[in-house]
Amino acid sequence: MKLPELRGILQYVTRFRDKIFVIAIDGEILASDNFPNILLDIAVLRSLNIKVVLVHGAGSQIERTAVEHDIAISNSDGSGVVDAQTLQLSINVAIRLTNEIMEGLTQVDLRAAYANCIIAHPAGIIGGIDYQFSGKVEKVDTRCLELFLREQIVPVIPPLGFDGEGRTFRVNSDLVALEVASALHAAKLIFLSTHDGLVLDGQRIGQLVAAEVEEVLKKQRNQLTPNLASKLEHAAEASQYGIPRVHLLNGTINEALLAEIFSNGGIGTMIYSNEYEQIRRVYKKDVRAVISLIQQSIRNEELLRRTRAEILADIDDYWVLEIDRHIVGCVAMYPYPEQKIAELACLYVSRSTENQGLGRKLMSFVETLAKQRGFNRLFALSTQAFVYLQQKGGFMEADADILPPERRVKYEASGRNSRILVKNLTPEPLTKSILTSLHSS
């Protein structure tokens, strides 16, 4: 591991120390080849004084056992009608899985205990249908869980609940995880399933505000599997319960848990309820981080070299994009008020957060800023990213006549032979003189 990567991880370690993470593991993941690696990752979290509570599912094992024993079941994941026969099978399978998880935790030198902490009541009659032994969480016994956590014991919670009369109910594990995370004021709720987070139109969505999740569920539910939709629903609800971060990860990927927790971009989908991502002005203390961020791009001759003194001299023109208080992108907007034009410059997003739309977000920010300041046009100079600026930013290629005189002098002296691109910011058509200077893109 490189030293800068280790430093980045250490920043998270201090922030998460003594915090509670609730990790919900689907039955399919418990049966995967990667599950032993997940247990090792949990051991790493515990070694960093992060408190872990495990909630597990059992749906896939219930289905498989039902087929093996020729048992007709009414529902496997606890979200529908659970009859007496399905309940008994669910109890047998869930308790066996709980025991297997505790055995696995013992193998990685962690103490674990079965936590009988879910107080439930019947789901009741929904839409005129009696859900029988399907349950809802009435209360979480936090005193029990806090006792385990104080003694450095990992609580393991099956998808079962009990009422005051000792009756057992099958409860959906996503719901159990949400209720436990809420009751314990957990810092993170993490769902491990076979999904790579939320993927729409072939692209993984790295981060979403809870309100955006509700919009996805409303408009694109038909693209989602029931399992993924369930996790998104509970993630959106988690924000209302005060849980700041919910993560959806593919539990079949080795080290997915650590990669998601200890990196800016992550490898799954994170749903957040408070300020997580922001674009702000550069402060003097940020300049070193900005230079470090763009260093490789400068070596690749993608960006023009900038010294600390040069950035400080124009510091009011620079902006950074932060994710979870880490700088992952930057951009500059140099104004030329006499010509009512501004330059989009120093646009860069770290490799770890590529393909998440952050570059477009920075471009959109500069465009809005330029409009607010009364500029009619935006131009950019690029040696290698001109196609990106055209396709994602709506820029068109132009010749040097578009540049303000002082900027044209610098452009010709640089010898970089950058492509010149321009974007009109006003609703009116470009003037005739501007049009004649544009090349077809």
C-alpha cells in the first residue's frame, strides 16, 4: 500500500473509532465463497475499535431447504404471508445460520453472541390478507446490544422477532437492520447483497441523496429487482431515522467492505441524509492538496503546470469538490469582464471518483457561476480532454479570435497548441462575428 493511501485510510479510522456499524448480510452472501473474507474484514473493523452489529438474512437458504425437503413455503424473505409451516422452516434455517456465523467469527478471533433483541408483533391484515406469522419490529432491546458491544462482543441477529407471549415471527432482515441501526444511532448501515449497488443504464451510481432514492423508486422501480428495491426503500427511510450513511455493496467482491468504508469514491452506492458532497472555494490550507491532486495530470500534459504562488495569486478563482471532507476534484474560472467571457480551467477529478458525473458537476457549477456574474460565454483550452468538453459540456471548437487579447498572448506563447472551445451562456444566438470564428465540431 502506498503511503498517501495509508494516510487517507487513517483519516477515516480516527473518525469511525467507537462508532457503530450495522452490517446486514443477505443469505446469498452467507453461502458465497467470499463470506470468510467478509469475516476477516469485520475483524479488521473491530481491530480499529469500530463496533459491529451483524444482521443476517436467510431467504435463499429457506428456498433451497424447502426444495430439498419438498416443503411448500408461502414466502421466503419475510415480506409476505408466512404460514405456520414456513415459519418453522424459517426458524430452523435462521438459527443454524446464526450459529454458523458465530463459528466463523470465532475463527477470526472475535467473540460473538446470538442477540435475542427483536421485539415484534404480527404484520396483521394487509389489503384484506392475513400475513399470519410475518412480523414487524415493535422495539429493539438496545440494553442487550449495548452490553454486548461494551464487552467487545459482536451481536448476531437473525431475521426473527418475539412478542411478549413468547411467539416467534419471521421478520424481513432489511427491516431488522434498519430498526437496529436506528435504535443504536449507528454511523453506518451497510447492506451486503449480490448487487453492485444501484446500477442504472449500465452505470453504477456512487452516491445519492435520500430524496433522489425516492425519485428512482418512483420512476424506475421496474428496472430494479425486488431485493434491490427493498434495500433502497429501507435506505431512504434510514435518512428519516437519522442514520447519516447507508451503503449498498456487492458482498461477493473481496474487500468490498473495506474499499467502500476507507475510500472517497467507494465501489458500491452510498445514500446519505446530510451534507456529504460540496463545491466550495479553495482556502490557503488546500493549495498543497490541490497541487498533489493534479500532479499526475500535469505530468501527462493534460493540465498546465501551476505553482503554489500562482494558485495563491488567483485563489479566489479556484474551487474544490469535497466528498466526506476529502478534496477529490478542482476547477478554476478566470474572469475577463471587459469581454464578458470567462475561462473554464484546471478541471480535474481524482481517478478514484471517475465515471460518477463529478466532472460534469464541476462544469455545471462553473457555468452557473459565470451566468450569475454576467458573462455571456465560457471558453476552455484543452490538449486531451476536448472531446469530453464537447460531449459532456456542450462546448464547440473555435479559433484563437475568441480569446481575450491578454489570454491569446499567453496561449500563443505556451506552445501547447491546445484546442480552443467555447460555449454560449445566453439564450440569444451567437453573434455573426462569433459564428464566423467557430469550426464545426
